[in-house]
Amino acid sequence: MAGWLKALAYGAGGVAVAGLAALVALQERLVYVPVLPGLARAYPITPARLRLAYEDVWLRSADGVRLHSWFIRHSPTCRGPTILFFQENAGNIAHRLEFVRLMMQRLQCNVFMLSYRGYGESEGYPSQKGITYDAQVAALILENTFTSILDMAGIMLPFLRWFIGGSTSKGPKLLNCVVRSPWSTLDIVGEVKQPILFLSGLQDELVPPSHMKMLYDKAVEHNRNCRFVDFPSGMHMDTWMSGGDRYWRAIQLFLDQYAPEVQSRDASFKSEISEDGNCSAPFYLKQPKL
């Protein structure tokens, strides 16, 4: 009997070690999803399909990775802000064109869509350090955002909450040290001095809405230029639709308050993009979704 118990213990230990090794080696593949199941990495469409005037723009990031972008201009005479759009996690920028078209119509803005490294036609491999290199911004719009990947690990895979957790976790956090992309937004948002607009769908089925409230509470401790708007019927991927006119009004009011400070820069936006990767944009629409 003792022999069987010992063999079982060794077997369980081996499985645990193998699982930990897989987590360490393959975690980026678990976190980042540049290709949707059953689809190719290539763009299924371009802005031209939606009759949007655009230019292909190639940037080189601070660490030398070549990145692809689309600069979509509302009209030759548009004097509205240019929004730097970072997409959700899964898929590529082409999958967000319907949303971008509506955003341009409602906000009378230009849009600069930056493809993450390792996504679409951009080179390299996605990582927290690399993606952080790829943008410099003057204001933030956060929609249905998590407090950290560490916290999301316990939500997506409940057994991990005993071993991985963010700053609010009460567990031992024994495996935090092996996570290369913690995306600890809660620990960083309090340091952001730029204006922040928080858009929260209260029916979010993936990221608990409480995460957005915690981010706002942390930010507002040190930043008076924060706004929080919730949408009772908003789910993780459809808040921009279910929120209706109120969703777009919230963004427009945010732009109206802060756009005048940067509109003079917007006219020369294209000239601020160079091959060495220098890119500056007045607003940053970030939807970091799993």
C-alpha cells in the first residue's frame, strides 16, 4: 500500500512540475492571441473595403521591431483629434474596422490604428515590455480593463488563484515570479498624470466590473482628471453598441475638455511619425481584452 501511495505522490509531483514548466515556457501563447481559431494571421479586409481613406504607416519601435499601422483620416479638412487605437487582445486591427468607422462618424476624429508586435503585419513577438515600448500618449480611455493578468489567471483558471495573484490577492502568490506579462494595471494607474476616462460595462462576462471600479478608485487618489461612466447592459465586447448615444457622448465630452490642448499638434501628426519609431498622439483608446 505504501508503495502505491509513494508512486501516486511521485506521479502527482511529476504532473505538477510538467504543468509549471509548460506555464513558464508557453505563457505568452496563453496570454496573447494574434490569430483567431480557424482564421489566418493576415488581414481579412483593409479600411478601403469600408470606404475609409487610409495610409499604411511603418514604424520602428525603440528596440528595433518594425510595426505596421493604419492612419485613417476622417476627411481632408477634419480638425478633430487623432485617436491612437489599441485593439482588444484577440485577432488583429482589421477585425475592429466596423467599430472604428462608427467611432469616426460619431466623434469626427481621425484614427491611428497600431498593430501590436507579432500581430497582423507587425514583426516580432508580443510581450508586456515590447508593447509598452510601442506607444507614447497624452490621455487614456480604458474600457472593460482588468486590474492585472495575475488577477485574471485566478478567474480564468480558478485553481491558479492559490498560486498567482495581484496586489489585492490574499493567496501565497508562489508562482507570480514566473509570470513574464503580469500587466499590473492597478499598480500603474495611480502613477498616470494624464486625463483618464473609464468606460465600464456592468454585465461584463469576462472581466469582473469590479476591476474597473478598483482602477478608478486607485487613479483618482492622485489624479483629479478622471471620469468613470458605467453602462448597465454593457458586456465585454459590446459596450460600444449597447451603450448607445450615452457611450459616444461620454467620449465626446472627454475629447471636448482635453482636445483643445492638442489640436494644434494634430495637424502635424503625420510629420511626427518617423522610421525610428517616434510617434506622438493626443488620445489613446485602449481596450485590453482577453
